[in-house]
Amino acid sequence: MNIYVSNLSFNVEDEDLKEFFTEYGEVTSARVIMDKFTNKSRGFGFVEMPDEAAAQKAISELDGGIVEGRAIRVTVAKPREDRPANNGGGNRRSFSNSNSNNRW
């Protein structure tokens, strides 16, 4: 089961995230998502656990828990196709040559 963990402290690393969940069962992977430009944590991550019962127990017991002074949110991760596509916020501007006679 893929688990989404949000509101993480920016100090939490992959190994820390894994440790939070290992007491509930086997953790296949644990990854804190990093900003590709700054290489700093974005404050959320994903954990994969093969045992669904253990994953559900971890979700119910860790959701709302305090980690480094922050209440974390722990839920079942939604597949990418279930989330709306980001089309740039729907606020696209059109740029054109100001010397052009075309008026759209």
C-alpha cells in the first residue's frame, strides 16, 4: 500500500520517515519529496508497505501524531490519475509581438 505523509518538518529525511513506519511492519520504501531547484524538503513524502493491514494500522495510529512539533497527516496515497491535471493554474497569458497587426 502506498501511503501519503504530509506536514513533515523540513528536517525529516528518508530514513526518519522509514523509522516512523517500521514499528508497524515491513517498509518497502520511504521517500521525502525534495524540491528539484533548492534540493530542500517539500514537507511531504510517500511510504510503501506490502502488508495492507499493517499499513492501515500505521495510518490510523500515526495520523495526527506530532513529529518535531508538527501534527503530521497520514493517508492512503491517491493514484496520479485520480488527481486533476495541473494546467498552469488555468491562468495563461498570451504573448504577442506588439508590432504585429494581429489582434486576437
